[in-house]
Amino acid sequence: MQQQQNAPPPVPGSPEWVRAQRRHLGITQAVLARVLEVQVITVSRWETGRRRPGRYAVRAIEALVKRNDSRVRKALALKKAAP
């Protein structure tokens, strides 16, 4: 689902926001879960609206997006490759 041009940005912590931030980072739910040290089902529930992420998780996602530089991308790539 794409945002309309006049639509306000998603509210931090909303399902749309979590999904948009994860996609912006170019990572899967599994990678985001590993980075945040939560279960994959937790990320899935955030993205479907069955649960809302807590303040810690929202701030951690914001920090990942803000620091989405080469070091963060490299770390995320390593997390993707880890078993």
C-alpha cells in the first residue's frame, strides 16, 4: 500500500510505520527481530496491528533508520547471514 501524496506520515509505532521503516532499511522481519532481540512473530504482530511495539522498540527502529549508514548496513548484512 503506497501513501497518497497528501496523507500524513504514519505515526511512529503504527503497523504502517513499522513496515515502512523495515522496508526502508531493506531488511526482513527476521532480521529486524534479530537486531531488536525479539521473536519474528512479534515483528509480524507489530506490522499487522495485533500488537504495538513498546517505546524501546520504537526508539531502536528510529535509531536504525537515522544511522542507516554503511556501518549499519554492514552490520545488518552480517545479521542476515548469521544462522
